[in-house]
Amino acid sequence: MTATNTHTPDIIIAGFHALSDPLRFQVLELLRSQELCVCDLCDSLGVSQSKLSFHLKTMKEAGLVRARQEGRWIYYSLNLPQLVVLEQYLAEFRRFSPILPARPCSDTE
């Protein structure tokens, strides 16, 4: 790895793991345009706060979201620098891997 030398493989793995769940992916999409409180996320996703809290904890541990408390509410927003880390990791494949044209398969090989 070149561009991600300063980032541990664990944080990259955690980021992709967090993105692999459909509900967490939906949270990511909702936070794309604005910060939201847990209650708004629960309403939009139609899930209980306890279920959502588990998923938000996973996303927070992976560095994908940030949380801030205001009064009794917790507001979540995207942590864009961590998303950039994942993006750069994937970009390395495009940048440094030769892309070969597909060869037709034959039974005679």
C-alpha cells in the first residue's frame, strides 16, 4: 500500500465492514447531505433506537461518523476524512494495477 501507509489495515477493514451492512449504508446515505439526530435517523429508517445505536456504534468505531451531543440529543454526521481513506485505498487498485483486457475462455487451454 502506498497512499495508505499511515493508516492501519484494521481501520480500513473496519470501514469496509461497517459499509457492508444495508442499514449502515442507509445511514450513510441519510447523512450525506446533513447532520441528523438519532431520533430523525430512527424515524427515517423505521428502526428502534436500540437497534440503530448498535449500528451507529459500529460506524463510529470505524471512523465513518462523528457524534456530538447537544442537550439530551446526539447528532451524527459523516467523518469525511475517513471516507477519503477508503476511497484512496480503492483508488490504488485503479492507479497501480495493470488492467488487462478480458480473454475469452476456451476448453482447449
